[in-house]
Amino acid sequence: MRLVSCEYENKVWLGVEQEDRIFLPNKHPQWNAAIDSMLSLLDAGNSAWSELADISQDSDDAHYVLHGQVTLCSPIPRPRQNVICLGLNYVNHVSENSAAKQEEVKLPRSPIVFTKAANSMNGPYNDIEINTSISAKMDWEAELAVIIGKPGFGISEQDAMQHVFGYSVINDVTARDRQKWHKQFYIGKSYRSCCPMGPVIVTTDEIKDPHDLQLRSWVNGNLKQESNTKHQIFSIANVISVLSQGMELEAGDIIATGTPSGVGYARTPPEFLMPGDLVECEVENIGKISNRITERK
């Protein structure tokens, strides 16, 4: 399934994307009305997921709306916990980072983990508002996002993929100067509206191999990043296992799996997002998000 959260008739609905239209299960009389959001669907577990797949294939037109009638939101508009992010998880990004800092290239021995604030989430096509008086070094990072479906603690690497519900696209927009100034990642990663995600969550049954997906980003139509998730240093299963050894993963947790080379700060000369720019991020078989940069008033 290709699942969405969308604004329709002045409220946010759970939906299933099917070509040019969206099935709204809460319009269907047989659907459990209490399951009315992505998080409540995740909480409901396998039986609800299977039921949604079934009724979305056997419903009349009254339960659908056209794409043009809705506004897509982030698939999880407000996660329960911060977005879990990985740093330096592509070999070529490690290389460009080391070159930018004039350091020897050293691959990380274990996943580098940080978080973005839960309230930094943004829709797949919404504006990203920045304040250039606070940071004029906003950078792009196209990433594959992993959505946890089955909660877990102490998960083995062998069992880890059973805890994945699906995948999405995320742009880990970063204030590079603030990231450096504060000596940690959290503030520079957590600016309001600086975590656009979407346009959908694609369930695991539709992604044959999450470690073989093309990933790209563009700024103003110019290709900036192009790579494949097969170049990740730490696999999704390894990351889930490592995370869960000391913390409990919950249904709806989002893991941003890192970005490849081509980010702005490592370019010569460095490039950053400014008001008027259009930044786009795409992952194969999932879709593309597209966000205009605007100056916060």
C-alpha cells in the first residue's frame, strides 16, 4: 500500500493512494472509525493493516477523492518521539565530509545517531521557512526514511526487518552554521518546518529491497545528489538492532538513514538554500518531495 495523511474538508484523514485518487477508509462503513490516523493505524497492528488493504481494493467511488481535492501532509504529521537520524552513513559522504574538514577519511565504527525535534515535521510540498538572520547556511540532505511498525526492545539484527512497516522520503534540512556553533546536531537539525517528509509511506511488501533504491536531490532543477541505498555503511537491520539495545522503539518511530555525497557545505564553493530556491528529494519506488524555501516573516 501507498499510505498518506491528507487534509480534506478541514481535517486530516488517513488515506491509501491509488494512482490519481485516494481511498479514505473513514468514509467506509465497515472501517473502525477509531483508526483515523497513521499512528492509530500503526498501533492497530497487522489485522488492521490487512483489513485496510482488502477494503481499499473493494470499495465504490463514494469512498475515494481525487488527488487534486486534498493536500498531502507529512505521512506522520507529528511523531511521538523525535526523528532518529544517522550521520555519515554513506561512504562517499564520509569522504566529502573529511575533505571539507581537511581530515583523514575514517569510516565510523558504529552508527552515528542524533535526532530532529518532532515538531520540525513538514509536508511533502509545503514551504520550508527559514530566517536568514539566524542561519544563512541551510543545507539539503535527501534520505530514505524507515517507519517502525512493530515496537521492540533488544531486537536482534536477524529479526529487525520484521519491525519495519514501510518507507518514505525525508529531507534532513540542516543549519550548518548553528550545527557547528552549538557543538552538537540537535539545534541545527530541528528548525521549524525543516523536516519535510512524504509524499507517502510505502509498505514493505511493495519494496523488494530497501538496500537497492536510487536516491536523488535537486536544487532549482540542478541535480545535487545521486546515489543508491546499497552504499549505506550500516544496514537498516543493524541500525534497528543497535538502537533497540538501550532504547525501546515504538510504532510510528521514524529513522532517517543518512544522506549520500552532494550536500551543500561540502561543495567548492559551498552552496546553501536561500529564499526562492526549490529543493526536491526523491527515492525510487516511493516518490518525490518538493519544497520552496521562503523567508520567515
